[in-house]
Amino acid sequence: MKDYFGYKDKICVVTGASSGMGEATVKMLVDLGAKVYAIDINECKVDWITKFIKCNLAKKMMNKSKNALNSGNE
């Protein structure tokens, strides 16, 4: 995703982060490299979303590492 507004390393606060537009906004901002505070009245759902995002970030990091290793072996 192209970061047109420079969200990388910015601190963002998203309310209503456990579902719908708030959840989508959290995922988008994290994907753009922002540091996100996800806030919602439903704490359990916010915990689930943060675990989901951390898992996806770890997968992306692993894929980048694999790609870097593979490009070095060619």
C-alpha cells in the first residue's frame, strides 16, 4: 500500500478499533508503518486484533528475510 500521507513511524490513536471501520483503520495504519494505539470498549476483541496484527507482522518479516536470503544466493 502506498503511504501518501507519511504515516510511517507516526503515533496514531484509533477508537472503536475492535470491529468495522476501526479495525480496518488499525490494520491499514500498521501496514503503513504507524505506531497504533487501538482503543475500544470491548477489550477482548482489541486483544485479538493486536495478536492478529503481530502475527501478520511476524510473517511479513520472515518473508522479507527469506526473500533477502534467496536474492543473495542467486
